Amino acid sequence: MTIDQAHPSPASGVPRPAVLSPGVSGPGSDTTTVVDYLLDRLAELGVGHLFGVPGDYNLAMLDSVVDHPRIDWVGTANELGAAYAADGYARVRGFGALLTTYGVGELSAINGVAGSFAERVALVHIAVGPSRRAERARAAVHHTAGDGDFDRFARAHEQVSCAHTVLSPDNAPAEIDRVLHTAVRERRPGYLRLPGDVATTAVRAASAPLVIEPPPVDAANLAAFTSAARGLLADAGTVAVLADSLVDRYGARGHLAGLVATGPLPHATLSTGKSILDETGPGFLGLYSGVLGDPRTRKAIDGADLLIRAGVQLADTTSGGFSHGFDEKAGIDLRPADAVIEGRVFENVPITAALTALTELSRARSAPPMAVDEQDFDQRDFSGPPVDRDGPLTQDYLWNKVAGALTGGETVLAEQGTSFFGMCTQRLPHGTRFIGQPMWGSIGYTLPALLGSQLADTDRRGVLLIGDGSAQMTIQELGTIARHGLHPVIVLVNNDGYTVERAIHGARQEYNDIATWHWSAVPGALGADDAVVLAARTPAELDMALATAADRTDRLVFIEARTGIDDVPALLGKIAERVLDHGEG
């Protein structure tokens, strides 16, 4: 699979740091409408696409969206797909947005928004509802509960948003700025409820662009942190780094790369942070997954005299069921807004500043880094054991070969289940962007997220890896992908149902069965008439399908890969055993 050119995320994946401008302009400025004020602000944050579904309450606002010169409307098959797409978009651009109608539309989207909240993805959900007159009259209008309570669904969104408001002509500019600023700062969703008549109300245009202030840095605390870290580094014989997704969310990839290059320092990532570091570079140890992962990686991380944790958030699915062997209170822990050394918190020492300080200290450190045998950790051997090329296709062969077909210019989205756990242990070429959702784990997420990530960066080719059960949840958005002329590669793993659940419990229970679909007919039925549709039941057929996908960059390529009903990647098998042994789930 190839693309013409890799395209990096804008400005470390987050809006540029500066000072938040006032929301309302001064006397003599031009006026605008609330909706155009909001759209202009979104465009300033790098949003070029707004995802959603039309409804009678938001139709007038959608006219303004369609007319806006910097934002394109992307109508999805349903609101849940819009939320997932906005999430995928935000992971690439730094910010995303979706627009739904009141009640039925916003509640359809709330699961996707909750996933963004859990995984620290910055976006805004705009819900357009009945007019203020209907609200004042407590009218029993459609899409409400019929009891005159128009704030009911906004209260539901309070649980999955970091900032929320109801817009009015008096507060709209200031509240829009506040919610957007908070969403970017917290890397979580914001929520705007917008009565339909307010959307077209005139307000003063902004006097200056919306820009986001960086996290504050306390100079005294940074100096104290640096002094304490210098002492730890001087006393440590071995130092290692463990990194996770918050490094990416808070624009610290470059800072982290600078740190691990000193020495170089041995380093690993959790599966949530996959691809935030060069997995082919010196010192990369692979994926850390507690006792369930590679024992060499675990030994290097758990056995280090000093472990530096950058943006790490441990979860059951990423830490081997919390089987990590390091002391969470020891070492250096770099969090988004502050840093911790041996339990001592240094407030207002954000991750970027802390990484910069540690990089300088590490460069000056006289002690040698932990020895790492690069050859011992080289996982990009795609030959594998001898296989019957005309025999049944296995999960091991599938993920090994898919990883081997990547060039480093792709965005890979791996659905929670066999796809995620099969790919997260593969060592990917430098430049590959990897997207998964192991914290929230809502099946069906990645197919609409593919739509969002592709529109966010059209220079990269998307590669979607998804199971048949998950795909049945959101397959409608394949039609949206085709309608927008996108040409990803989709590898659909057909293993007759919820194999990940079968591995945990109820291997042959009917609740893990799904309807049998004729997958080869699905792309055409959903409007992807010119898609290249292939099937792979054997290693030889998979090799041919992947070669075809690499050649046909001008077409959507849909590969149905057939694997055994009980065949799971090794890491997933270990996780399933742990769930059974410990009664987790």
C-alpha cells in the first residue's frame, strides 16, 4: 500500500499556542450571525469539515454551513457515525466538530462523544433545537420529552463534556470562545446547545482571531523539577522511557523524540500510544503490556533504575490487566499540566517543558544508557515460519503481512478486537499513523473514524482493519466514504461473529453469533460501485490482494479476509485468559 506523499499533522496536531482573544469586537466593527461566528472560530482551529445529519431544527443553520467558504458539510448516514468521524478528524487535525438536531440526533451521537471524552480528543458537539419562544412556552414540540424541559439532554451531555452552554444572542460570542478554548485546553469535547432562532441572530464579529494560550509554566517549579530530576539521573545506572497517547494529544511528539534520542534511551509505548515514536529507531523496545507482553520489553521497563513515564494513563486493556511491574509512585511521571518525581508534584510544569528539561539533562548525563540489543528487538521480520500458502489464512499471517505491506505514509485504523490486538504488537514503519480506541472500546468506531481521518489528511491513504461484527454496526458510512471520493484500503476480517467475546466467554453461545452477510456485495450496495472487491481465504490470496491494493491507489479497495472462528492474536488470547482467571470484564 502506497501513497504519493506523507502529510504531517498541523502544528503538532493541536491549534497554535497564543493568547485567547476577546470574543466580541469593539464599536464600529462589522456584524455577523451566531452561526457564522461559530464557523469562523472553527475554521481558525483548523476545522475544514463539519460532520452531521440534517433535521428540521438545524436546516436553516445548514444553509450557512454550505455557504461558508472554509468549511465543508459532510452528511453522514447517522449521528453516531458523525461523532466517530469527528473524533477521527480531531486525532489528525487537533480539533473536530459535529452538528446534530436536538434530542433524537444528539442522543444518537452521545456514545461517540463519550468516547472522545474518555480518550481525550478535542471536538465540539453543536445541537440545534427549538426556538426560544417554544422554550418559554414550554411547548410539547417534537424531539422533546413533552414535559417542557428543554435542558434535559444538555444535562446528559454535561457528563461527557468539559464545557457546555446554551447560546443566546447576548452570550454567544463569549460562550463560543469559552467552550472552544476549554475543549482545546482539556483535550475533551465541548457542547453547544443552540436554539434555532439564535443561530441566525446578528452579533458583533470578532475583533481578533481565536488562538489558544499554552499551559502556564511556573519558572520556580520548573527549576525545582529540573534540580530533582538531575539528582535522579545522576544516581540511576539505567534509565528507560515509557510513553502513551497524552504525548500526542498535547503536542509533545517532537519533545519526546528529542529525549529518547539522547543516548539513545531505551523506550516503549503502551498500545494507546502506538506510533507516537519511531518504531524503527534505535532504542525502541516495542509494546509494553505488563506480564502479557514481550518479556524482554517488560524486563527493560520494569527493571530500569529510573523510569520516565510520558503521558501515561494505565488501563486494563493496555497494561495487561494492570500487571505492570513498575511502581507508579516512583520515578518521573510527566502529566499534561504538571510533573511528578517520587510522589512530589511540580504544578504548572507541563509535559512539553518537562521533556525539554529532561532532554538537556540527559544529554549532559555521563552514565551510559541501558544496553539494548537492537537485533534482539527487531520485529520487522515478515518471513515468519513456513506456511501452507494454499491453506487456511491465520490471524498471525494476516497481521504480519498487513504490517509488512505498509510504507509509512498511511493512517492505520484498527478496530477494537482481533484487529487492534493483532496490529498493535507489529512494529510499523516510521511515519505510520495508528488510530485505535482501546480505552472506550466502542465497536464500530473505526469505520466512521476512517472517514474523518481521511478528510483531515487527504495526502495519506487510510488503511482500515475491522471485524465483521464491528463493521455491521457502522457499515453505512462506507457509502459516505465512497460519496466523497476517498480511496482507502479496508481489510474486513470475516470470522463469523464476535471472536473477541468468544475468546473470553461463550465460545459457541448464540449471543456471539451475527447474521451472515455477503460482504462482496456490500460496497456496491452502499454506492462504492467502482471499488476493487477482493477475497482472501489463504495466505497466497492475501498476498495477491495486498499487492493489488498497493497498485490501485485510485480506487477504494475492499478485502474480505476469512479467518477461523476461534483464531485470535497471541496478545488477545492472553488477555482473554486473564479475564477468565481473574473474573474481570
